[in-house]
Amino acid sequence: MKWVSAFILLLSLLVSGKAQQKDIEIFEKKEGNTNIVVARNIGKVSYQVTLVVNAKGMDVIPGYTVEAIIPAGYMKEMVRITPRPGESWSYGYDVSFTESSAQASKSITPNQPDQVASNTAKTSSETTTPKVPVPPPTLSTAPIIVYTQAGCGRCSFVKKE
């Protein structure tokens, strides 16, 4: 009976550990006096990430509450937090995220003659403009400091990427 209960306990721990893996990772990097908070989507779908910063004695750019849609496999710089000279400071932040329901819009390009021809047949009061694809967000080139411990598998994985 002890073996059965031990097996069930082990199985439940393994399942709960797998269920707690998050698709959005938040990390910080330092650039001079500025701390940069970055969100990374390691999931398979886009997420809308909301970051609420609680800061005292610091400048928060672009603001104390930031929302962004982060596609699968991408990361985005959310805020830059810089202490004001001569003031005592502290900060923290809360993160929430939900699966994004935003659909990618279809753009019209010259390679699609059927769509271009149908747009030219419209009346003169209607105009259509092709949508320009948005380039992926740029990331800072500041080095990332990783504090590791000898023999730590997670530390090795982070240093590999």
C-alpha cells in the first residue's frame, strides 16, 4: 500500500510541475543605470502581456502600465526603469497575460493580380491602400548578465542559448 501511495504522490508532483510551466518569461537586463524589463513568449500562440510597474524614485519609460501582443517565439522590451539621481528608489512589477485573439490582417500585394484587379473595379469614392507589414521589434544589444551555479542544468541551458 505504501508503494501505491508513493507512486501516486510522485505522479501528481510530475504532472503539477509540468502544468506550472509558463509560456511568458519575464527577465531583466542592465544597461548602465537602467534596468530593462523584457517579456519572452516561449509558447506556440500569441499572448497579450500586461506589465504594471510599481516604482518609487524612478523614471519608467514608456509608462507604469504597458500592454503588448507578443507573437510565439518573440520577445519584446516592455519598460526601461531608471533611478533618479539623489533619490532613494524601489520598484517591482506585476505581470498578467492572456492568449491573444488578434487575427493577422491580409494585405494586398502586387503578386496577387486577382485582388488588385478587383480593387481597381471599385467606385472612385472608395480607396484601398495596401498594408505594409510591421517589422519585428528590435532588441537591445546590451549584454545579459547570468549568475550561475556549478552543476546547475538550468544555468547551462540559459548559457547555451
